[in-house]
Amino acid sequence: MKPEDRVRLEHMIEAARSALRFMAGRTRTDLDTDLMLLFAVVRAVEIVGEAASRVSAAGRAAMPDVPWPAVIGMRNRLVHAYFDIDKEVVWKTVTEELPPLLTALEAALEGK
């Protein structure tokens, strides 16, 4: 793995872990009522996607378990349509999609 790709994977892992920590013990309704929580989670997901977009094509090809287009697409949607963020999608992303993504990224970083 290229050193630059390793750094980007580390960024993705760190941001994904942050998003999961932010949401720990929270409910879906908290995204509606806690603006700081929403901003923090959205920013963490944006970082996951931005780092993913900077992983080389060879690095992405070596990790087929990672849904690269979806991860990068989510970042693009959050950044470019910031005025129309669907909190339900953010909730599902963090609670359902980030945990298996994090597992895949950690395995890739460990060379498994």
C-alpha cells in the first residue's frame, strides 16, 4: 500500500470512529434537536468521503470491500447540498453503514 493511501485510510478510520463516538447513546431525534451534534456528525462523514476521494485508484482496487463510490458520493452530497441534508440518511449512514465500513478499513490497514 502506498504511504499516501495509508495516511488517507487512517484519516477515514479516525473520522468514522469520531462519528460513532458522537452518536453513542444518542437517538435519531437528537439529530433534529442538537445542531452541534448534526454539524459534528456531518463533518466527520465529510472527512471520511474526502479522504476516500484521495485514495489512489490502485489503492481502491486493492480494497474491493469498500464501497468507494458511495462513500465519496455521500461526501459530495453533504458538501454541495448542505442546504438540504436528509437527517434520516445521516442517521442510517452512521448507525448502519459506518460500522462495517470501519471494520473493512481497519482490516485493510492491518493488511488482512
